[in-house]
Amino acid sequence: MPTRAERWHGGLLVAMAALIPIGEGLSMAALVGVLVLLVVRRREVQLRVLRESPTFGVVAGLGAWLAAGLLAIVLGGEGWQKPDEIGRWLPFLAIPAVALSAPMLPERTLRLAVRAFVAALAVACLFGLVQYAFNIRPGESISRVDSTIATQGRIPGRFGETVAGGFYYHRLKMAHVLVVGLALAASRQLFAALTLRRRLVEGALLALMGATFLLTYTRGALVALAVGGFACLPFLTRRVRLAAMLGLALAAGVVLAIPSVRARVMSIGSDQASAVRSLIWSQGVRIIADHPLGTGLGNYIVVVNRYYDAADPAFTVRTYPHNVFLTAWAEAGPVGLVGWVVAWLSLVVACGRALWRRKSPFGDDAVAAGVGLLGIVAMLFIGLTHDVLFHNAVAMAFSAMVGGVLAFLGRASASPA
């Protein structure tokens, strides 16, 4: 019989997952509740989970990045410019929260949390399609319509039409959270032993997410998903690999068949996009050259203003450098960058190893490893050209995914063959 604390713990974990597609504030509140329950149930917490592979690589890498970034505040010469910017990384607490909660809760609770996230994301997708079909834009700011980068609730270049932005009313947030949902749905198709009925139902769900994803008009995320899909191909059985390649070809055909989406994808290498990215990246490189130990975690957004004032005073999109690796280096120095790379590389390698060594073509451990491989590769590929983890909703979805992958891989390695 579960205790009251265990029921609350499980309920808050499920709520956290379900609320991510609805709004980051609510999901963050649920995350705080999960952390409080971990403190309340501290005698049951198994800290050894954090010392086991692959969790140790992720925790150690992120710990090195965090420590280097905080130390750079003192040694970098800039002081603590904007402490509230560190709040951008609070969603990362979902990684240890989920990983530590897993051994304390029944496995069905973890499965319920995954299903709750998928169900809420499906509702958000339906709402996004309604937005797109009926051009619904409640509460959207139009102050940036005439700027070089249009408001994120509208189709780029067609400011009178709404994208499928879901409850976020924001195309990038919706698309990047959908990357996690699509990684899960696709991995189920590739690695799970499903009945025909279940495969068709989940295939329809995959199609719903895919259609919504296309109508967010995010070109980088589209390419990133293809890269993540190709990363999974070597681990598939011959029949599934052939089906996956046909699926990728079909998806590419659908993309090219929609003129507006095709035009958006073809604009990836446009002169305007290249010029904007080059200017943004160059400021990050200059900061790295001037701050060999890093500016300090959270300081980039303040420090970079000086560089824009000198390089292009008229440029208004003064944000992070649109590259998560460049951000880690600029704020936390070379040690922080190494920690950042080690964290994600160790998990990608662990997922690939789990897929390569699986004892059968299908299984929950294979699904979890597939989600991790596809989702992390895709998200980090997006991170080469976007500040992808600086939206709390996306960071929450990504961190919860990482924590869930660690939890399922840990349970698979702990169970008998």
C-alpha cells in the first residue's frame, strides 16, 4: 500500500510531465513539488543512482560546467551582472529529480508520466492545428511584425497568418518540445514490440505530431530530426531499417510537396540568415577571446551589449550566441565547455551501447535508448544554430526526457537478464 508521500510524489511527477505542453510555469511548480518530496523522503533516496553509468557522466559533466560557470563569475572579471539569468537553467533540475524519483516509485508511475506528456502534447497539437486553420492569434504581440525577425506566433514572411504554436503561441517553443514528442513516438515505432492495432494508433499520433511540427515552419528543427533519425539507423534490424528509410523518404516528400514549407527549408542557406548568424556568432567568439576563463554563468547577455555597440549599434536582436556550445564556452570557459560536451556525449554513447548490446530487437530499454539517441542528437543539432534550451518549456521537456532515459536505462541494467 503506497504511503501518502509516495502518492503525492508520483502524482506531482505525472503532473510535471503533463503540464509541460500546457505552460512552463505550471510544470516548473510541479518540479518544485517533486524536489520537495525528495527532501521529505530523503531517507529513501538512493544517491548511488547518481554514481552509476550513464547517470554519472551526465551529472559529473553538468556539475563541471556549473562549477566552472560560477567560478568564472569571480575570476572572469565581470562580477555577477545578472543573477536572474541563472534561472534559465533551473529546468535542468528535472534530470536528477526524475532519475532519483525512479527507484522510489512503481514503474507504472513512470509510464503514466510518459503517457500524460504525450496526451497533453497531442491536445496541444490539435489546438495548434486549429490555430493554423482559423488564424487564431489571441494575446499575440504585434510590436515586432516589422522587424527583421518576425514575431514567433506568425509564419515567417507571411505576418498575417498564424503558425501552429499550440498553447505557447510560439512556433519555436512548440517545435522544439515536439522534437521530444516525435523522438518518443518514432522510437516506439522503431524499437517497441507493438500489436498491429497499437502500431496504427501510435502511428496516427506520430502523424499528428509531424503535421503540427511542419506547420511551425522551423527549418533547423526539421533538419535536426532527420539527423537524429539517421543516427538511429545503424541500430535497427534490416526490416525496420528499410521501413525507417522509406518513412524518412516519405516525410521528405511531404515537406517538399508543401510549397510554403519547402520555401522555408530552402531558405536555410539564404544570405540574410547567414549574415544574421555570422554577426551573432562572431560576438560570441570575440567574448571568448577576451574572457579566457569565461564571463560567468548568466553574464553573457549583459556583456555582449558592449560588443554589439562596437560592431553594429543598429542590431537589435542582442541575445545569446545561437549556439549552445558557444554559450557554454563563453560563460564557463574551456573547462565548462568540456563538462558540457562530456555530459551529452556520455549519454549518447550510453544509448548507442544499449541499442547495440540489446538481447532482442525490442524492449523498453531499447525504446528509452532510442528516445535518448534521437532526441539528444536532434536537440543538440538544433543547438548549433539556436538558443534551443533558453526557453523554459523546451528545457523542461528535454531535461525530463534525459531524466526518464536515465531512469529506464538504470532499471534495465539493474534487472536480471
